[in-house]
Amino acid sequence: MTVRWAIAMTALCASSAAASPRPAIPPPPPSPPDPAAVEQASEANLDEPAGRSGFRLGAALGPATQLGFGIDESSGVGFGVSLRIGTSASPRLAWMVELAFTGYRAENNLGQATTNTSSLTVLGAQLHVRDSFWLRGGAGFATFSRRTETGPANRVFAGVGAVGGAGFDVLRRGSFAVSLEACATAAFYGSGTVLGGFGALGVMFY
């Protein structure tokens, strides 16, 4: 009887153990993210300009205002020109050499038509803040040519200056872009200052 009772109790305990669910094994903690993968995912959301690499060539032309302080015959309304050449440092940044002019038509003391101009040759950069919107700036040498006087007063002033600009590409076809631009110039000479500004229609080959 005792042996039968022991066998019955053993069988009952075994069946109870089989019927009871085992506790779930907790999953292992997640591994930390790969830093390289995180960086690539964040860069994928950037608005990177495509196809901008290597050599760059650009030009812009539009109406301008030239204002002079301390130099006679240096103010007027006329035209502005920007010529640029450079190379890409990255999809967003390019190093540029720029030649910027502002000038206006006038008459000299003899009644002859002539043009007074302020020109700047600068070294700078152009940065694409967004795919179609960019900023540029540079500093370098400046000259102002006064041709509305006669004799010694008709002269060329030399100094230093800076150019700044912004633009928006309204049309892009491959490596060619058409933009609306704004440009500002500042030239400083020993006897005065000549400021200029113009809005322009520009083109750029990337």
C-alpha cells in the first residue's frame, strides 16, 4: 500500500509539473546602435545639391546704384556686372575668384559721354545653404576710375574692398543654372568710400 501510494503521488506531481507553463525567458537587451549607421541615416535627410563638382563659371548683369563718399563724381545709377570662376570644395561649398563692377554713364567737362566705374577683384567662397539658395562673399583689391573730370582730377583710385551676394536658382538643367541674384560691393580708398549694389539675372555652369 505504501509503495502504491508513493507511485501515485509521484505520478501526480509529474503531471502537475508538465501542465504548469514555464516562465518566459526575457529577451536580451538591445545592442547599442552603430555610430556609422546613425551618421549615414542623418545625412540621408540633408538636402544635398547634386551634380556640383569641379570647375565653375558664372556671370550676372543688372541695374545698379553707385554711392560715393569723399570722392567727387563717384555716385550715380547705372549697371552692375559680376564674373566668377572657381572650383568646388564640396557639394555645398566652392572657392571663387570674382570680378565685380558697378558704373554709371555721365558727361565730362567737355560734354562728352563717359563712364565712371568701381571694380573689385576678390577671392572668396560660395555656399549653397539649400539646393537652390546660395550665399557668396569675398575680399580683395578695388579701383575707382573717374573719367568725368579733366586734367589731374581725372584719375584712378586704388584700395581694398569686399563683395557679398545671394541668389536663388530659378531654372536648372544638368550643370547649367539660371538665377536671380543680389550683389553688394564696398570699396575703401584713402580719400573716400564707394558703395554699390545691384540686382541681376545670372547664369552658372557647374
